[in-house]
Amino acid sequence: VTAHQAKVMVIGVAQHTIAAGSYGFILKEGVGTIKCGGGAALTADTPFTTGGSAAGTAIDYADDTSSANIGVIGHAVNALGSLATGAAWISCG
């Protein structure tokens, strides 16, 4: 998605490209891979959420009124640059 989704709406993080109308695998909890949103960067050891600028990307979680109902879905292991992929602890609970 390119817009924030509440944590309860996130069932997991795709670990590979899943074409429309196809089947695939998602990771609900554990160490996996995420992709940083474009024009942004993920900070190392920082919580992230959905809503990156490109579909299927993550952004740093910001606890403010515009995202008050948005949940943390994981923590980035290392800093990631715009549209880079990297390891993360994912917890979509």
C-alpha cells in the first residue's frame, strides 16, 4: 500500500513479489526483508510502519496525531536508504 494501514489490517510482509491473482508467502513474525519507501530513509533499530511512497514499502514510525491509529509492524536492523531492501524484525501480531 502507499497509505498508512492500521496494524490490525497488516497480516504480514511479502518476502517476494506476488503478482495480482497469484499465490505467495508472507512473513507474520520473525526476521525477514523489507523495502524502504522512496524519498525517505529507515533509521537503524527504529520501529517502522506501512505507507511508504511506493506500494509495499515501509517508513519510520512517527507517533503523532496524523498516524495515531497506525501500529508498529517491525524494527529495521540497519539503516536503509530510499527504495533499498534490508533485514528487519517483523511482528504483525
